Amino acid sequence: MLWWQESLATGNELIDKQHKSIFDQTENILSLEVGKISKDVEGIFKFLINYVSTHFGHEESLMIQKSYPDFKKHREEHTYFTNELYNIVKRAVDAGSLDQEYTDSLKLLVIEWLADHIHVSDRNFVNYLNELPEK
Ligand SMILES: [Fe+2]
Ligand SMILES: [Fe+2]
């Protein structure tokens, strides 16, 4: 599922805002086309690179703060997305264009991220937060 829904809310305003912002970009990312790297494509790359460092960082801080038991596994997923994203963006920037392979890899990565990570892993964290007694 590639849209935001209230059940994904963590109750942490900043994290929720960040999750919504990547869903807002989905259409742009999924409509990327093969060809030279335009200003729009550059904008998408910048958004994603900035997003992984700020968003994953905020989420991980909250996990540490709340002693989340699955922190390590969750962090490994963040590292995987970050590395894959960097690889794709670097190859495309070096080549000066998006070929079919980069375009498909980027779309698949973002779909995996939204459908698996936010819907499953981030949701598990949300459930944990909601069950905390002090909430
Ligand atoms: Fe997240
Ligand atoms: Fe996450």
C-alpha cells in the first residue's frame, strides 16, 4: 500500500510528518523516466538523501530513548535502504543520466520501503510505543 493512513501514526509529530512527506513524494518517484538527470530528478535525489539521514536518525533516537527491543534489526533495515539509495544515486549521477536499470531499482527500493518498512517494521515500533505504560 503506497498511501499514508492514520494507523501508521506514531504519535510523534515529527516522525509522522516525515512519514507523510515520503508518501507525498511517491507519485514523483514512481513517475521517474529514463533520460538525462533534470532539475526535477535532482530534486528527488536531494529529497531522498536528506530524508534517510534526518528521518532514520530521528526514528533511531526515539527507539533508543524508548528502549525498543528490535532496535538493532530495525537499524539494519535503515542501513540497507541508505546504502541501496546511495548506490543507485551515485551510479546515476556518475553516468549523468537515469537508465532503465537505475530507474527500476529506485522505484523498487521505494516501494519496498513504503510497503515493507513503513507498513511492517515502523508499524511494529508504533505498536510498541502505543503499548508502553507511561504513554
Ligand atoms: Fe520510518
Ligand atoms: Fe524505520
